[in-house]
Amino acid sequence: MFSSYKDKRKICGGRSAVKRSYTEITQDSRRTAELSSPQRKKIKICRRRLAMKRPFSEVSQDDHKDQEMSSPERKRRRITTNTEEKVIVLPNTSKETSCTVAKVSSKGTRPCTVTSRVPNIWIIGDSYIRRGEEAAKKEYGKNLGLNANIQWFGKGGMRWGGVLPSFYAELANQSPPDILVVHAGGNDLGLMSSKKLAFLMQRDLQQLRAQFPSMQMAFSCISERQQWRHGKPVQINNDRKSVNKFMRKNVDYIGGELIEHLYLKFYNKNTFLPDGVHLTTAGNQVFLTSIQSTLDKILQRSSSEQRV
């Protein structure tokens, strides 16, 4: 009987243990069920915020590493950052001059003297250029009043075929110019067709463009005259207009500028000398003003490109 009683107690104790474990399981399931409520969402949001704060903690760790660096290493860093400077780069031109510019660093600005060069300009052409050189010195002073070094190569009676030989002859003695101005072709009108003359102009200027891509060019249009050497004035004037119109359309292909003389009119008596070809003092002033304004525009554009 006693043994059977003990057995009954063991059996009852086992059943109670099973009941306890079942109740614990049900309580855990209830807790997990409660976590699916809005509180569980709050836990997820908190975890996301902690993940977002991790990069900031990494940055703070880098700052602690910098602070843990030895003092000589920190000094080296300061020296390297202070020695970084920005220097103003001046355009690559020909004539050397000295000027003062500023170097910008973390310590501030400090002036320094560097060597710069002003642009070199060649003006090649017929008697209009030869006479224009003398008038330019009286009207504008040296170099047409521009910040440039201008050289004049004018020859009376020059035809277009003499442009390239004059250019290469001067090229044997010095470096090519930064800007080339050509005024010729008027003496060829009447001796060849306008189409042929325009073709020769375009071909020669494209040749110079291919050989000297950094050289800028400006073509000075054939201006009006009262008298022409070869042919009737009406026919020659029409050929002049055709050549200028062709060059106006094609000057962009050679990367150049067009100089137009819109205020030189054949009917203006104050503009021409008695021969009806060459210009008076007033006429030279109008002629040179067109060249000077175009050169000034080219120089300003090149300087702005260098700054950028």
C-alpha cells in the first residue's frame, strides 16, 4: 500500500510539472503576442535610429584618432595644408613684362612678382596698312592704344599672293604672332574673278590655321574706293561685295574674326585723297577704328577664357 501511495505522489508531481511548463509556454506566447502590438513597432523604430547614428559615431572615432596622434604628425598636417596655394595663370603671349600678382593660401594673400607677356600682333597688307601705320602713331600712339605689341608689315601695291611670303619671311626671324590681321585683295579685283580670289583667300587662311592652331586671325574686308585700277568701278564694286560676302560666311571655319569698314563710302569726298584710292586723315581714322575695336574684342575674349 505504501509503495503504491508513493507511486501515486510521483505521478501527481509529474503531472503538476507538466502543467507548470505548459503555463510558462503560454505566458511566453502571450508576451510575444503583446510584442506584435504598437510597442513592437516602437522597438523597430528605435533600432533604425541607432543604425542612423552609427556613421556619426564613426566620425567621432576618427576625431578621437586625430587627437590621439602625436604632436609632430599634427604639425606636419598643418604645414601641408598651409603650403597649398593658388597662383593666377596669365595667358601665353610673346613679349615679356613684369607685374605683381597675389598667391592665395590658407594664411592669406601675399604679393609676388612674376613674368608675364603681352600678346604679339602682326598686321599684313597693302598700302592701306603701310599708310595706316603712320596714321596710327599720330592718332592712337604706340600699339593702337592696346595692351599688345603690334608690328606693321604694309607694302604698296601688294596683291593677295604676297600675304603668305611676307608672313613666312618674318617667321624666319621671330616666333609666330598671337593674332594675325590681313588686309589685302583689293588690288586683285579686275585681274581675276571674285570666286577665284575668294577661294585663294580661304585656302591660304586655312593653311595658316592648320600650321598655327593657337594663332588667332582677323580678315579685314576690302573697303570701297572711288577709283579701281583694273576694270569699271561698278563691276569691280560688285566683285568686292561678292568676296566680302563669301569671307563673311566662311570666316568662322578658320576660327577668325571679320573686320568690316561700314563707314568708308566712295561718295564721301572727305574720306579719299584726289587719287580716289588712298585715304585722308579722316578716312584713316575710320579705317583704323574698325581694326582697333576688333582687336580689343579679341584681346578681351582671350583674357576672359584664360581666367575661366
